[in-house]
Amino acid sequence: MSDLPLAVSHLTKRFGSFCAVQDVSFELRGGEILGFLGPNGAGKSTSLRLALGIMQPDEGQSRIYGAAPSLKNLHRVGFLPEERGLYKRMTARNVIAYFARLKGMKNSDALTRADELLERFNLSDFRKTRISRLSKGMAQKVQILSTLAHEPDILILDEPFSGLDPVNQSDLELLIREQHARGASILFSTHVMEHAERLCDRLVMMASGRKMFDGSMQEAFSLLAHKVRLATLPERDLAAEMRETAFEVAPLQVEEDDAQRVWWEVTLPSGATSQDVLTTVIQKGILIEGFDPDERRLRDVFVSLVSEAEQKYGAMRHG
């Protein structure tokens, strides 16, 4: 049996002439946090439903610890669906305990666990409050706690930050780190790149129903050209002096209030860092008058891949 918590291979799902997911493969490795990224309508939620056996693919397969999804191995999974839904007449405590029992916990243990979680997240005062009387944010926190009450080996969270205010988003990030620390393998989908940047070991990016990227954060950043701005004294021709190096150098327009310096844009080759530029310039004996690294962000990679997917595959999804 495979020790991979989750592995999907060549998943395809069509709804009539619309192809929601096309030939998607990825895996969730043991003890990692995987970011499943993509814009709205990219096919993320459909892919997760296919992975868990909630929907059946037209092609491809999914495996949880080496076996097809079943009641037995799904007990090891905690799943937060994109469409939130709780029993509105039940209390917060009873909802959490109910979902824990569905995953195999005894009633007394489930109630104790519900109390622990509600206290941990400052919801003890609302333990006997019906879901219908909770705020939207509180109800969502209860549903998240219901997802992990049985301490699953795998946590799959579909847009878990949606609808939460910044304070509760921060609390959820802490909760994800806590679950990871106890050994859970975690996959969460999002279209907010900042959460992924702070939390993820690895990323899968979806767009137009297809997987566009699968790798580490550093590998994602390497997809974009990295540039820095560097200033020298006017008498130095940095482009000429760097001609024999791996860096591409071009002059930038000089601002009127900065006439004592010349600014250059340096494009770095794949794998090079800002420090490599500084080292090369210093070795050539060039005095640096200013330095401004262009910090790449995950959102830039995301926008680039989404645009590429729309151009290549956008029309193809509709048959």
C-alpha cells in the first residue's frame, strides 16, 4: 500500500460540452502543507470532489493511502467543502460532536473534544448557541472545528479563509500550523496568494481546468524573470562592463533630482539571486550608489500562469 496520503492521476470531468477538469494529476505527501491555487472557476473544487470520491471522474483515478476512496479510509480525512452547510437548529457543541461521531468517535469523547475546541478558539460562551444565531464568521469557525475534531491524518480545506475577517484568518493560519505540527498532511485551496506564501511547502496551480504548475515556492518564483535596479556613478557604463557576464543590463531613465547617479536594470538568469549581482559588481570594482531588488511575489506567478492558461485553453473548455 502506498504511503502517499493522496494521489490523483489523470482526472478528467466533463459536464456536457464543458470540461471542468482536464487530465489533472497531483499528490499530497506525508506531513506537508500543499497549496492548491487557482482563480474562481479553475476547477479546484471539482478536482477535490473527484479526489475524495464525492464525484466520479470520466477518466483517471484517485487513491487515499493507495486505495480508492471508501468509508474506511475517508475516516482518516477531514474535508471542509467550499459550500458551507451546518444544521442550523443544532448547537455549536452538538454540531462538532456530531461530525466527530460520523468519523468514528464515541459520543462522550466527541462531546469532550467539542468542548476542548470551543474553549481553544474562545467560543465556549456559544457552545449551547444554535448555529442559526451565530454570526457568519463564528459559524464558519464551528464548521472548521467540525472538520478536524477527530484529528484526521489528512485535512482538505476548500477556500477555508473565505468569509473570515483578518483576525480569524490569522487564527486559522495558526490552527493549520498546529495541525501540521501534530503530523497531519494538509491541502488547502485558495485564490489568496498571501496565505499560500506563509504556509505552504509546495504548490499546485490550476487554471482553465488544467494543472499549470506543481512544485516548491522557489521553483514557482523561478518561472518569472528576476530583476534588480542598481545605480552607479555617471562615468561607469555598467552595461558594457557586465557584457561578458550572465546578467542582462539596460540603462533606466535618469530622474531629474537624481542626476548624480545612473540607474540600471539588471535581469538575472534562472537560479541567480540579488546577492550574485552584488558580488559580480563588487568584484569588478564598481562602486554601488543605489540598490533596489525587485521582490517577486507569488501573485505575479499566479497572474502569469492564469493568463497563459486562458490564452491556450480558455476556449477549449467549452468544446
